[in-house]
Amino acid sequence: MLDHSTLPPTVSVQESVPSLASVSPPEQKKKHRLRRVWRGFWSLVDWLMGAAVLIVGLAILAVIPVLNFLSLGYLIEVSGRIARTGKMRAGFIGIRKASAVGSLVAGTWLVLLPVRLVSGMWKDAELIDQGSPTAKGWYIFLIMITVLAAIHIAWAAIRGGRLRHFLWPAPIQFFRWMGQDGKFTQVRNSVLNYIKALGLPYYLWLGFRGFVGAVIWLAVPVLILFGGAQIASTPLAAIVNLIGAGFLMIAVSYLPFMQAHFANEGQFRALFQVKKVRDVFRRAPIAFWLSLFATLLFALPLYILKIELPPQDLAWIPSVVFVVFIFPARLLVGWAFSRGLRREKKGHWIFRYASRFAMAPIVGAYAFIVWLTQYLTFNGTWSLLEQHAFLVPAPMLGL
Amino acid sequence: MSVSPPPLPLRIRLRAALKNLLFIGLLAGGIGYGILRLWEPEPTPSVRIPKDDVLAVAENIDAKFADNWAEKNLTPIGRADDLTVMRRIGLALTGSVPSLEEIRHFEKQKQDKKIEWWTNRLFDDRRTSAYLAERFARTYVGVEVGPFIIYRRYRMVSWLNDQFFENRPYDQLVRDLIAAKGIWTTHPEANFLTVTVKQNDDKKNLPDPVKLAARTYRAFLGIRIDCMQCHDDMFGDRWKQKDFHQLAAFFSQSKLGMNGIQEDPKQGYQVRYRGKTKAVPVKPVVPFRPDLLPKNGGLRERLAKWVTNKENEAFSRATVNRVWALLFNQPLVDPVDNIPLEGPYPPGLEILATDFSEHQYDLQRLIRIIVQTRVFQMASASPHPETNPVTELHEKSWAAFPTTRLRPEQVAGSIIQSADLSPIDADSHIIKRVQRWFQTGGFVKRFGDLGEDEFGQQAGTLTQRLLLMNGELIKSRTKENPFMNASTRIGSLTKDHGKAVETAYLTVLTRRPGEEERAQFTDLLNEKHGGDRSRAMQDIYWTLLNSTEFSWNH
């Protein structure tokens, strides 16, 4: 987990590389290639692990009150970075850092497994025969194994927190490190620097503003639909619902791009600069249409998972589905927006109008499905407030 | 001569101090959290001292029963031991036997506080509200799958779970059910009506007033007059066909609109009475105490208020009888939903019904009173069978605790719980909870669900016996598995054979073994070590789970 550059030289992990002088040129080239392939393979594994950890991490954050702004902030930033740089790969933010966290979490979990087992054995031994020699024996063993596990976890984290550090305690290195001066300051600095590098306040603030902006955009249509659900008269309810759905269609046509524009500009008022976004749309109408289609389509699976609620401690599992689907949608929105920003000319009028017309059935179908969800999802009409395509899986739950 | 370095500026020192503080805070928080997770502290259930009036009401009921026994010249059997009473309460409120951990805590309580402590503990436990929700849901909506989309049973059970956990006054809950409006997901109580909707028939997706009237009579008034749907009462003149349909007429304006269940004053209700040739419009009229029916409001709102009116004693009696049945597995008035309006009533019913209505229809208070009565704490087997044997009259008069078969989910819940030394509750690992959910469902399916007929006593079948002896559940919960099964853990964590046998008895049967039992099973463990001892523990567990005692509430 920790930044190697901040660690003392004796702690940094050196790769064991054979001396190049002892290898002849053709062999040297072959070795280089093999080493590159080997490193590339592990880099890929590391990247994939980082992506998995990131998805699960965002999913867990998305169901924790207040911290869910971090999750939303990250997803908005994904669109913003691509819009700013024009590169899709810029949207994969912090994958390597996530991999480090994943290693640390997985390693800690592994080390704690035997501790948990011993803890369970001690507890059961106490239940079977309180104060018996067997129970006392397990108690002493539990203290020992807890202390050892704590030291092992701390030492593995200090060395970098990768899985290999948890598998081998490197005792000689540990005693050498113990003899050094200024350990506390080094460890403290590296931990704090890592946390600082995560940019949590930035994402939290971005997510909060993105949330507020989206709520302003969605408030009118959602409240109309919500109000429509309270009307007993079917004809009147139908009219109110149609009006609400109409407003919702307009809001969802703009909102993903307004959020991308906001992330690109970094200013709250950007969330309402409709003219600017329309201008960008004209330059990449088909890309906009495609990304809107993906955003709305990818929002649907989570509605299916909302039909029944899982237990509270498994609430993050549907949230994983949310991240898996919404993340690519945010990438596409960023990509579409960057295309619009980088083109100087407007698209041909045929494409512009065709895209506009093609948007209508998509947003119409989406508004219909959103309206329908109140009859299907566990929270009924309240689920209208959970616009997870633009917010987090359950913003009200989170707050 | 050494020169001390100049002191750092205050700003830098403050920043460093802040950094240290933050770091130490993070470290301490992380370690503290880890330790808390690993060293689960002993649960400290809220201990509420029983209110004097709860005990006073229980004593009042005891006195009534004592008079009744004296009249019948019956000698009551005597009090059951504490652990037996604990087991009964656990089975009634959570659907499973108590865990060893709960038994240990129970035994640490003061003698006169044990029952109160246990009931309080269970009222704080989501297992209780979840179990009660499922039992009551069977009364309200049955066990059928119901109409597609518009009926969400699990949603309703989840809502009931919350209501029972919060101990919402029962009259309010019933009013919500009868007068429910809105979409079945947003207003889960509306499922009480939507379950009766017949889809694709000529009634245009309307809730069925006939079914709703039958459920209202049975569930909330304790009156079974389903037959009066077609004819007058053939065994008396108390109930007429019109009594049934006039109550059904209160549901006649309900319809299913865009926004769920709504009322349409234009809708009416017509019935062709027996012996008549033409259907006639039926006005909504309550079958008794018309003075309690409010003049204003929607039809169902008025009916809901009439049903739950404090002076409508039928409502309190019906609820008391049902709660009594949940605790004893046998109602005070049998069948549970057929209580005569004018009596006579068994001892205790009127006292409990009055107390229930006078205390805001507090279900938890009602349960507290019943479990404190002498009747509930009565033994089921006589300590002196030669001089005072348990007779049928004893059981019918509640002079002995009636022995009844465990319900299928109680058998499954108890098998699963007895394979763990700690309670499998909301704090248990999610894997254990998910496993319990799947195993219970699978077992009940094979064992045979009793369905809506909650308290119909059924004889055990050969299939059920075989399922207990050779079924997958018992096999998987008794086999050698140090991570999941108590039998293996007990075998490995105590070398004392007597202690191992005693622990197995406590975990499975919630009692200690008798001298003979202890000697018999200790012999089985003697001279056995390692795998042989573990297998012997499996055999002991299997034997206890297959004992008749395990499958009965006694």
C-alpha cells in the first residue's frame, strides 16, 4: 500500500536480476524479452486485480451514507478526464492504487483467517466448559496469534502491502528495520502521503456537487411522477404521469452530458450551461446518441435487482452491478463529449437531426420503465427518487 | 560543547503534531476495529424489570385456571424446569431451540428474572419479528403465490417484520391492512387486498369481497362463517347468509387502478341469496355492535375502525387466542378462528383480552403475560405418574402443558441451530444465515408445509421420519466438520466425556442428561480418541436429533 519512494533504502524490495555481464548478447536479448513478457503478465494481473478492487470498492462506498458521494465523484471524474484529455485510458483512474489497496485487504483477510478460527475455538471452548484448561489454552493461543498477526500485517503493510509481503514475513529484513532510526516518521509520512494522493476530498466535493446538480435537474420530473402516484383518479394520474415523463425525457437527454461538462470545467454552474452542451452535441451527434443509449440501457439491470432487497450486509452486491454497468457508460459519455470538444465543425444536419429523433424513443422508453419500476421494485414509488443512472444506487438510503 | 538547534516555528510544530495525531488516530481506529471484530463481546440484552401489573395479570389468570381445575377435581402437574420453559419460548418466538450460548447467559440470570430476561432478549432480536411476521402473514394472506406482479408476499412479510420489531400497536396494524390504499410495493399492507384479485376474469381485476370478508371474520374477529357465503347457519340461527355478504359489501368499492388499491364509490355489491331468483344489491352492515361503526369515512376505513374498536371484544379475543396458539402450538379456543361471540370462554381469555385492549393492543405485553402464567410454565410430564398421571383432561384443561409436534420450520430451525453453539441471528456471518435460509426452505419443502392451517394437528408420516433419519440436513449438520458443526467442535474441545455428552444434550434438547443417559453415552465415548471419538459424537448427535423428544414441543 505504501509509497516505495518514501521508504528507507533498506526496506525497498529489490528484484533479483542476474548479472548482465555474465550473459552473451543473443541470450541477453532473449532474457530481456522474457523479462518483459513476465513483467507485462504480472502488470496485467495487477491491473485486472486493481480494476476488480476498484469496482467492489466503489460498490461498497455507494451504499455507505455520505461516502457514496466519493463513488459518484469518481464516476463523474471518469467522464471529465476523458473529456479533458480525449483519451479513453485516462478514464481508468487509480487502478494501480486500487490494486495496492486490494492486496492489502486480501492479505489482511488471509492473515486474519486463522485468528478468527482460533477466536471461534476459544469462544466455543468457553461455552462448553467455562474456565477449563482447554479454554485457557485456546485463550493464550489466541493472544499469541493475535499479536503475531498484528505485527505481521503491520510489517507487510510497511513493506508495500502486496500479497507476497503477507505470504513471507522476511524476518531478517524486519529486525534490520527495527534497528533503524526515524521509523515512526517514515511510516507515518508514507501512510499519510498515500491517503493524500487518493484525493478523497476532491472526489467527495465533486460527487456532492454532481449530486446536487443532478437532483436539481431531476427534481421537477421526479416530483411530478411521485405526485402522480398519490392521485386516486386514474385519468388524472395518467395525465400527471405523462407530464412528469415528458420532463424526465428532457432531463435525461441532457443530464449525462451536463455532468461530463461539469467534470470537465470543474465549476458547478457548468451543470446548467445547456447552450454549451448543445453546441458540443452538434459536433458529435452520433457519439452523443450512442453514449446516451448506453447510459440509459446500462441503468436497467439494477432496476431488476431492486425487485427484492438483499440483507443489509449484502446491499453492496447489487451495487457491484451498478458500477459494472455505469462505469462503461461514463467512459462512453466522456468519449462522446471529448469528440464534440475536439471537432471544429458541426456534424452534418442529417446526422444532427437523425440523432435527435433517435433519442426520443430511447428516452421515452427509459421514462416509461422508470415509471413502471414503482410497481416492481421493493421500495415502490420511493424508487423514483433513486435515479442511479445519474446518482448512486440509492441516494436516499445513503443519506 | 554541543549547540542545541534553534526551535522550529510553531506552525511547523503544530502541523507535525496534527499529522501525528491523525496517523495515531487512524492506526488506533484500525486496530480497535479489528480487535472488536475478532473478540466479539458477550451480548448484553436489555434487561427490563417486569412490571408488577404484568405479573399481577398473570397471577389473576392463574387463579382462574386454579378454580377451573378445582371444579374438575384436577391436580395440576407442576412446574416445568427453567430450560424447558426457555425452549418453549424460543420455539414459539424464533422457530428454533435456544443455542448453548443463550442457555449459558440464561442460567446466569437471577431465578425470578430468567423468563423476563429471555423474552426481552428475544424481543430485541430480529429473528422474533421475522418469525412472527411469517406466522401472522399466513393468517392474513395464506401461503399461496398469488397474482403476478400485483401481489408481493415477501414485501408484506418484510413490512410486518418491521411492525412487530417496533411493537406497533396491533389495532393500528390491522387498520392499515383493512383500509390499505395505494401500490402494493409502496404500501405493502395493500397486499392484503391484492392477493385476492383474480386476474383475467370477468371482474376486471377487482379484489374479491368474498375472500376478504372470510379473512376479516377469521383473522380479526375469530369467527368462522365461510359456509354462510352460500346459506344460513344450519347448526344454529346465530349467523345468516346476509351477515357474510353485508360484511363483504365493505370491500365492494375497492378496485385496482393505476395507483394501486383505491376506492370507487360508484361500485356496488350484488348477491343472489339462496332460494332467490334475482341478485339484489347488498348494503354494508356489520354483523353485531352496529353502534360502534363510524358514520363517516370510506367503507373500508369505517370497517377497520369498527373491527379495532376498543369495545369490539371479538377483536381482542381473536388476537389473544391466536397469540396463545403461537406460544402453546394449540389455541385456547379450538379452532383458533372460531370463538363464540357470547361465550362461554375458557379461563384467562377474558382477562387477557381486556388487558390487551386496555394496553394499546401491545403484543409484546400480551406475550410477556402469557409466558409468566403458571399454565405456560406447567410441565408436560408428571413427576409422579403413579399418583397423578397426565390425562387427556389434564391437557384439555391446561393442567399439563399440551405436547404437540414441532412445525416443519421449527424442526429445521432447531436442527440448524443445534449444529452451532452460538445463536444464528442477525449478527451471524452472512454465510451461516444464507445457508440457514436455503436449508430451512429445502427441508420444509420435503417435510411438508402445514400451509394456512396453522394449528391443525397432523400425525407424523413415514416420509418425515425417514427424512430425519437419512435426510441431507441432518447428515450435513452432524458430519465431521470443525468449521460448521457443533458435534465436531464439542468432541475436539473437551476431553471430558461427561461434559461432551452434557453439552450435546443442552445444545440439541435444551436440557441436561439424566444419570442413565449420561452413563450410556459416556460409555460410547470411552476409550475412543481422535477420529473414533469424533464419529461417536456424530452418533450421539444423530441419536438426539432423531429422538421423539426433539421433534415435540413439551
